[in-house]
Amino acid sequence: MTTTVTVGPLQRFWTNLSGLFTAKLFEIGDKEISFSFLVELFLSLIIAYFLARAIKQLIKNFMSNRLKMERGTVESLSSIIGYVITGLALFIVLQIFGIGLSSLTIFAGAIGIGFGIGLQDLASNFISGITILLERPIKVGDYIRIADVEGSVISISIRATVLESNDGIFAIVPNKAFLENNIINWNYKDKKGCLHIPIDLPDDSDPLVVAEALIAAARRDPRVLGSPAPNIEFKGFKEGMDFELLVWIEDMQLRDEISSDVYFMIEEELRSRGVKRSIPRRKLYIDNLSELGIRVQMLSTATGNGHVLAAGEVATDSQADAKPLALGDVLRKISYFSNCSDIELRQIILQGYRKVLRPEAVICRENDPGDSFYIILSGEVEVFVESINKRVAVRTGGEFIGEMSLLMGTPRTAMLRTLTETVLFVVDRDNLKGLLAKFPNLADKISEELSSRQDTLERLGIKITSASEEETPFNQIRNRIRSLFGI
């Protein structure tokens, strides 16, 4: 008895579909490639890729959290390790599916001509990216400029590097551009950078006052570093006196913002000292000069004092605004610096810094080391001897305190305390050391002045004896200063 099996349409459909999936499409070496084989291979490669990414992230977190490595180093190493793990995962998957390197070579040769030109840029950018990660001319977190693009490096991928500008705009730059163009990297060795802030002033400006104003403006911004200290360069004469203020900041990404704020403070400091900005000179040609003279005469008569009023100006008695103390003038009142040149005084101003204190603030205590001296710019400072519980003096604006302890390296003989809100100009030991190293003759000037004040030195516990012609008071004090400051 024969049994007949009837095959339905649905079963025939699945049979045909199964045959389609398993049918040979082509061969790579000795391996037959079917559609089902490609699907399995594709899914396996995706799993291997995400597994490699997970391992890369674990390594990245380990280097950041456990090893406390710098961000750019972590990104570079993790990217290289990620490429290695991904390549290794790809190789393992291919080996599992029976596709060897020799088979891939045959396949690559077959399609290389067709895709070679199209993949040329991709290969170039990939190799450039690997070079960047190995040589590290830039790294993630650096603030750079390449061509007309500027910003922080956000990521370095296979094909391109992503930069973010200060205003939040992202730029995608092909990796090979970093090997073909000059790069400015403000964070190559250190995130700190120097701002060059130019400013032009009239020819009759006092350089000492200008130096004081520019340094004071720089010191007012807390983002300006104290070391290296702000400096000033005199660039010469064009339409006036051209200066350039040099300040160092922690993060060059903020340079535009900090430059703007420092310019505002420069304007305030110059205006408070009566220093005016230079006005560009322009020639004015007047056709009807006689008529203009008549109008000027009428306006002069109307004001009654020969002064021509500008539009919107009110005719009142002008009173000069009170100007702050000029440090150069105060320093010349200190006998040790009275004979200093303008260059030496300017260096003292550049090395010092301003300090604002509230009332009842202790500047230093009795027997503290003498590591600074102070010029009082405004306010009142009490000199109080704690050992006898007595106030011995009150110093006000324009006076100076603490210089003997600094120069002779002796402890403080009294406590200094503010009575009102006080602004001090401070010159500390390191500042004075740098000044004496730059101007050795200044130590001789100070020694000569101190040698004539032996009574003051004795009150500080310093006895000067003239045992021989070589051991004069001048030589003893000079040797002491040189020893204290290492010059």
C-alpha cells in the first residue's frame, strides 16, 4: 500500500526560503559563503565589537579612577587599547567561522581595486589618528588652533578629531589635517599660558604710574596667576607709548574672557590715576574758517570764561578727582630706596602686590618672621607691642612698615593690625630676592643706609662692631643681606 504525502503551499515556501538562506553565494578560499553564514558572521562581529567597547571602557575607568592618570593620557591609551582589542576580536570571530588570513588576502585582492580609491582618505585618516594617539601632539582636553579652527579637543576617533569652541560650536577635523598643518597647542606641556595685552598711551605718560596701573589691574583678577608674576614690556613709540601687559593664566581656553575683564580693570586703574588714553591724530580741513571763528567767539562770550562748551556739557567749576597714591613717590620716601633709579623702582612695583584687609585684621604678630614689608595705600594700621600690651603707633596712607625685619631677617618686634579697611602694597622676601639678584647695586645702597642707623639695628638685637678696616658696619650689613637673600 502506497502512502501519498501532500506538501502544502506554506511548507513549500519555508523549504524554498531555507534553501535560499543556505544556498552558496560565493567562495572565499575553500570556504563557501551563504546568506545564513553572513547573518551569523555579522551578528557575531556586532557582539564582538560591543564586547571590545565594554572592555575598553573598563580599562579606561581603571586608569582614571585607580591609577589617577591624566585625562589626555587615559584617552590616548584607551583608544589604542580599544583598537587592539577590536582587531583581536575580529580575528577570533573570523577564525571561528573558518575564514583565515589567506582567504582574506584573496578577498581583499579581488575587491581592492574597486574600493581602493574610495577608501584612500579613510585609510589616511585612520593612520593619522593612530599617529596622533602615539606621538600625542594633541590629546583630549587640550585647547588648540589648527588653520582657522580653535577649540578644546573632545575626542579623537578613527577618522576625525572633534573640537568644541568657546561658544559651543563643534568642529570635526579630519585626522590627516593635523599632520599637514601647523598646530598651536596651548596645553602641550602645561595648561598655563601667557596673555599679551597691548595698550597705547600718550607720550607724556609717566612710565612708573603706567606700570603701577597695569600691574594693579592684572592683580585684581583672581584668575591671573601670581607665579609667574605679571610683567610689562615697553614696545616703543608709534602714535604714543606702546606697552604690553603679560599675564599668566591657568586655562588658555578662558583667555578672551580674562583679557576683556583685565582691559576693563586697566581702564579703571588708568582713569583713577589721571592717565588718559592716546587719541589718534587726524587732520581737519575747514573751508569756512572765518565763519567758524565768529561762532567760537560767540560761544566764548556766552560762557563768560573763554571756555567753549561741548555738546551736553555744563559750565561748572572743575574739581580734580582725588588720585590714589603713586607707589613710585611713596617708595622714594623710604630711605633705602630713595636713590633708586626709575628702572629699579619699576621692578619693585612689578614684584609687589596689593592686599585688601578688613578692619581688625592681623597683618603679622610679634616675633613672627620678617618675610614682608608693607606700604599703606589707604586705611590705618595699628602698631601694638604685645609684650607690654601697648599701642606704640598708628600708621596711615603713604607710610611703610616692616621693612627692617625683612631686610635684616629678624623677627617682628610688634603686632600689626588694621583699624579700618586697609589696602596694602606688599613686597615679600622672594620678590625682594629677585630684585636684589637683578640689581646687585641695590643691596649696596640699602647697606649704606642701614649702616648709618646702628641705633635702630641695636633695638632689633643686631650689634655692629668695627673690629677691623675690612669689617666695617657697611661690609657687615652687606654680607648679612647677601647671605640672607642668597646673592
